[in-house]
Amino acid sequence: MKGILILVSIIIIILITGAWLYFRFDISIFQPNSIDREWKTYTNNEYSFEFKYPHDWKVEDKTIKSGEFFYPRIYVYKKRESNLENKSDLVIFPKGFPTSLPDDINTQKQESLFAGRKATILKFLTEKGDVWLETILDISDLPNNWDNYAYISIKPKVYNLKWECAVQLLPGEECGYGMGRKYFGDIYKDEYKTIQEILSTFKFTN
């Protein structure tokens, strides 16, 4: 009887520990699903990473060079998209890029695992609770050719994305940064899922 109680106690401890790890690191976020074996493989030897992507998506190097400024930028997006301002895309910044985050009042922050390394995930949500922008940053144990400011931006296509100030404005007053914004729009959820599947195949090669 005593042995059974000890066994039950061990099982309970294992279950509790597993649940804590799941919610602490959200290890299911970037796990491989049913990835098509016919997907292409993109390999970047300069920055030591690779990933798989569907045939109807495209990868482009859109590095920003301006004077002394140099920001590597790898775009992954659907080939058919003609409106470049409103498309589903995944953008990798190995050296970072100076930008400001949206002033979205519906923002989720969580510690997770990305490509087997600890990272911070920021999710910016619409009023419906859908992700319209996601950022992976503070990735641990980066290759030497990446900067600590490196991050990955995820943006699913959104139909009619718009925002309004989260506070009541006075006549003539503008919604300044820090006041908060509410975002609205309909997310192309299938394309967001595809981006997540692409990320599930991402791995550092050094």
C-alpha cells in the first residue's frame, strides 16, 4: 500500500512539473506539425540558419544598406501577393533593426522556446483576440554572427486593419504614443498558421 502511495505521488509530481513547463515556456508554439515533405529548404550560410517553406511562398534578401548602416533582412512571403503593404510575411533581422513596437493595449508577452532556445514572444492582438503582429526577440545563445538586438517579425495578412485611440481624446487632440490603441481587422488565419509551421522548421546551423 505504501509503495502504491509513493508511485501515485511521483506521478502527480511529474504531471504538475510537466504542466508548469508547458505554461512557463509554451513549448508547443513552434513544434513541427504535418509539414509537407515537398516544401523547399532555405539555407543562409552567412547567418547560420535554415528553414522550410511552401512552394507558393518566396524568400528574398532585402538587406537595408544606407551609408554606414547595414541591416540584413530576409523576407518570407506568399508569391501571389501584389499589395506589399498588406501581405502575410515573416521577416528575419539577424542584426536587428531600429523600430518602435505598436502601442496596442491588447499585447501578450510570454517566455517560450524558439528553435530550441529561450526567447520572448510578443503578440499584438485585435479586439477579437486574433494576432495581427508577433515578434520573437531576446533569443538566447545566438550564433556569433547575430546581434543581441536580433528579432523575427510575423505579420499575417489582415483585411481592413485599423485602429482607434484607447482613451477619450479632447477636441483637436492627437492619439500620442503611450495613450494606447485598439486594433481591428480580420486576420487570414490559414496564412498565420502557415507562418507558424514555417517557424517550426527553423533551426540554427551553428
